[in-house]
Amino acid sequence: MNALAARFNAIFGADMAGPLAALAAVLVVFSFASPHFLTGATFGSVAFQLPELGVLTLAMLMPILTGGLNLVTFTANIAGLTLAWTLQANGGIDAGPGAFLLGSALALAVGAASGLVMGLVIAFTRAHPILVSLSMMIFLRGLGEFLTRGGDISGFPTFIAPIGHGSILGIPVPLLILIACVIASHILLSRSKLGFSTYMIGSNIESARYSGINTRKVLVLVYMLSGVMAAVAGIIMLARFNSVRVGHGESYLLITVLACFLGGINPFGGFGRVLPVFVALIVLQLLSSGLNLLGANQHLTTAVWGILLIVVMVLRWFSAKFIRIVK
């Protein structure tokens, strides 16, 4: 048994056991609960619904690894609004590809600027990341509500729709974007100096500083990349919904945190990988689809996610306590 566990850890990593067990449990339970669960329609729905949540979770991941936090949904909203305003200013539904490219570049710049401000404040004032993130969230929400008068912006060129609904060789385009973001994040965290420094800061920022790491620079870069990733999610949401408003994606905030913790990310930073988080995202989306097939509404699904977050934290506490007893 120990040899089997050691081989599993060598192939997948110890942090993959929880997400894979949760995936197996969800598949088994809902396959018995509903005959329509293990169908192409369910998995097709998951493939189209997962990407914006997945990219937002990746945007949340890097700040958490440093021991921080970024409430990314409103950065995604303001980035989506930036793209929408650019398209509206260049003809709305008649806007051309050039306007879309310009708007996307501006959206990514807005996301990076949001992260830059947060990173600078956290790095140089040592303010608590939760307070800085809450302040930025309130600012972005208020700014968005002021500029849109609480309404939405809709009516975009038809060539944008495939980004949210199209397929290439049967694979949804937004899923391909998510996979590209997952690969990029995995390489960044596991193969780059920035990734190594991110883990070091999350483990012990003072030790990282004394070891020669420019912790301020790393924190600023981490939050900028988080903002850019959130902007990518905002662009996907605009294409999927064909509209943008300040509240879009707000319900995703809890799930991004839950996916990180279910994927084995240490909430205090310093430990965690991208691939287990990706599996955890699939688990949560399958859970949502399964509950929908059983007739549960979105409010019950949100309640289940909240309870699941508590259960995950309790189980991790028991697991840590058990490991200490065994040692």
C-alpha cells in the first residue's frame, strides 16, 4: 500500500490525491443520481462554462501563493467594460477587428494597472493584502457603477462570439484559452525564477528578503500578472454573454477561493500547484452541473459551495493533525 502511494505521489504529486478523489466521488454519486449526468451534453456544458471561472481562479492563485489575495472579479469586470467602451466608440456592432484588438490591449493594460497599484501598496506599505484587495474592489465597483449608471453595455460585433461560443475541431475556443493559461501558469510557477521567488515569499517573506530576493519587485509582478489574467477572463465573459456589467461574475469569487483550497493551495502561501487546482475546477463545475440536473437552483449550489469550503478547511486541519501525530 505504501509503495502504491509512493508511486502515485511520484507520478501525480501528493497534492493531487484530494482533487482526484473528489472527482471520482462526484462522478459516482451523480451518475447514480441522474441518468443524464454521464452524457456528452453535460461535459459539453462544463467545457463551455469552466473557462471564465478557470481563468479567474488562475488570477487568484498567484497572490494566494505569496500569502496574499486578489478579489479578481471586479478587475475582470472593469477590463470587460474597457473593451466594451472601445467597441462602442468604434461603431458598436459594426466595429472591426482592429477595434477589438485595441480594446483587448487596453483591457489587459487596465488589468495590469489594477494589479500594479495593489502590488505597489502591498509591497511598499506592507498593508494587509485583504484590506488592499477590498479597497481596490470597492473602487473598481464604484467606478464601474458610476460610468455605466448601473446598467450594462451590449451589442458587439458578431466575430467576437466564437471566443465565447465557438469550437475548433470540436473543442470549445474558451476551453482552449483556459488550457493555454493553465500551461503558461504551470511553466511560470514551476520553471521560472519568478515562480521560485513566489513560493519563497509565501513560505517566509523575511527569509526570502535576506536570501537576496527583491520581494517588492516580485509582489508587484505577481499582482500585475494576476490583473492581466483577470482581464483575460473579462474578455471571455464579454464574448460569452454578449454584454458587460459591473456585477458579472461576482458569484465566481467564492468558487475561485474554493478551487484553490480544494486543489491543495496553502491559504497562507508557499505551497500549491496549478494542475491540482485545474482538477478541482472540473470537480466544482461537475458538481454544479449535477445539482442543476437534480433541479437545484443556483442559490442552493452556492450554499453547497460554501459548505464544501468549510469541509475542505476542516479536513485539511484534521489531515495536518494526523500527520503530526504519525510523525
